[in-house]
Amino acid sequence: MDIFDKYQTLAARRAQLLATGTDPFHLEIEDLAGPCEATIAGRRTILLGTNNYLGLTFDPACIEAGVEALRRYGTGTTGSRIANGTYAGHRALEAELAAFMGRRAAIVFTTGYQANLATIAGLAGNKDAIFVDSDWHASIFDGCLLSGAKVVRFRHNDPEDLDRRLERNPTPGGCKLIVVEGLYSMFGDVARLAEIVAVKKKHGAFLLLDEAHSFGVFGARGRGVAEELGVEGEVDFVVGTFSKSLGGIGGFAVSDHPRFELLRVAARPYMFTASPGPATIASVRAALARIAARPELRARLWENARCLHAGLTRLGFELAAPPGPILSIRLPDERSAVFAWNRLLESGVYVNLALPPGTPGGACLLRCSVSAAHTAEHLETVLDRFASLAAALAQPLAAE
Ligand code: PMP
């Protein structure tokens, strides 16, 4: 027996996918011309699936801050936060994130994935129970596994189901931790936080909110969906990432809990991995300052999102949620989704292809993410390409 035998079904599915065109899951970006344009397969391509919501990856101040830090502090910290991997910049960014979020403390992690692993597995132990939305991101799933806690999934964005499950699962000698996302990454729908918070209070549970896709995008100051819905005071722990609106790599968690910083000596994904490099920290600090100083970036993103949502709807596409930074188009099956994805790429538009089992409810999606840096011309070209796609999808696919 070979050790890869367990992947036979996966391998067959992958081979089938590769036969239809470019590998959608290992696409090579050959060059970049700003946050929204790239060269892919030798072709100039508009990027409409990069989570680069505010377009800050090419912001001159962020680039300069990174370059300066690289020169001054070197290419990497070569150590974990608990050894030699905490520089003044890491501490400064934590103070700035805490201030931005209006919280007592912030902890910086090496990725957003690790922020969820560390926070969830650090908070919950084997006497506790985690009540988690069934559309969970992989990092939340893995954090739950790592915690050793009892894991209870509730129906997606359904506070009544959460209430029932909290009722039915007492935790003698332990705590209850609810884990939800602000903006769900596949369909782009927003958490029903006001009702979830009411249920949380009723059961004396703790609430952890992953604002990976909503930080910098929702709320008057860009703090996320909790700010937008006016419930920040009831969210005990917020997790976020640097890899989307902040245009870097890394993650964070914030809280007002007086013992929050114990995670620094309890959470293994914080303690046993190298810290983010100095250039990353410096560019993220500059990006955070940009988000605070330039609310017009957020306004532009929303304008673009509304424009694209309206245009795609007019063309007859079925959008999974109201206008927002994530616009997911539902297609009837995998074959048409793969066909559509390849067709768009060949016409110079990159979106994410999202297929089961990576999607909720077996959905086949073209997942678009909008950026403040998309110009009117970008959006016009994108809608033109989608119009051609709509015409192609109206034909039978048999010849493909
Ligand atoms: N949480 C959610 C909801 C995400 O979508 C992601 C990444 N797509 C993460 C956490 C992990 O963030 P990172 O990519 O920074 O590791």
C-alpha cells in the first residue's frame, strides 16, 4: 500500500479539473502592475479575486515603510514571539491595533490562520464547549480540533439554532465559547450579530468574532461588522488578519478581558512559530494608519461593490448575498463553474473558483472580491467580459 492511496478520489478529481484548462488552484501570477492588474499566462489580467479590499498592497507609504524596515532590521526575526522574535515594531503594532479597535490589548500572530488556531485553542480546553457556525473557515475548524473542547456546530447564521444547542449542551466545570465570522468568506453574507449577542448573554457564553474579511471594510471607523451593528461591547474576542484590507501577512486578536495576555504563554501557535518579519510589520502599521486616515477608501470600495453587484444582476447572474466586498456568483454545477472560470481567465479577468467540499451546501461559485483600487474602467471591462460569459453559458456546454 502507498501512503498516498487515501487520496485516490481527490487525485482523480484533480486530473479531471486539470484537463479542462488552467489549474484554478495553483495559478501562477507572472507579474503585477498595481493591486488590480497582473500578467497571467502572458496576458494582462484584471484581478477580481484577491481580497485586496482597499488596494493597499501598492500604497507608496506602505511600501516605503516596508523597505526601510527591511534595511534597518533585516529580512526576518528568525525566532518566535516568546524568544527573540518580538521587536519594537511588533509591540508598537499591538498598541496601535488595540487603540484602533478601542480595546485593552492586542496580540499579533504570524498569520490569520494561526491567530484563529492560537486564540480558539488557547481559550477553550477539554472541559469547555465551542459553539461554531457551520460555515466555518478551515482555521476555525482546526482551532476547534486543536483545543480538545467539545465542538457543537449550529446552522449557518441561525441564532435560534444556536440558542437550542447552547440549551442542550451544558458544560459543568467548563465554559461556552461561540465562534462566528463577521463577513462569511464564501457567500459574502453578514453575521446576524445582534441576535447572536442576545443568545450569548442569555447563556453566559463568551463570543469570538473573526473579522478577517470585514476589518477595514465595515463600520464607521473600519473596525468591522461588530462596529457596524453597534455590538462591539458584547464581543469578547475579535480575530483579524493582515492579509486582506491591510495588504500584508499576519494576524491579530484583540480583547478587553483582563487576562487576555495569558494567551502569550498558553497558545502554542503563538509560542512555537517565528514571528512576522520586520518589513511586514512596518507595512501593516502604515496600512493601519492609512485605514484610519482615509475613510474614502472604504467609501470607494462600497461604491464599486454596489456597481458590480448591480451590473452582474442585470446580466442575469445569481448573486449569493446583497452588495458587499465579496460577490459570489452561484453556478448550477461544477462543470459550468469550471468552464466559466476558464472563460473569464482567457478573457483577462481573474476570480476565485470555489467548489465543494470547500464551499457550504455543495455550492459551485465564482467568488469575486472587490477593491477600492478598481477603476471605473476596470469595472466596465469586467462587466463586458461577464456579458460574453453570460452569452456563452446560455449555449449548451457539450462542445467544451
Ligand atoms: N479567517 C477567515 C474567515 C479567512 O477567510 C481567512 C483566510 N482566507 C483566515 C481566517 C486566515 O487568514 P490568513 O490568510 O491571514 O492566514
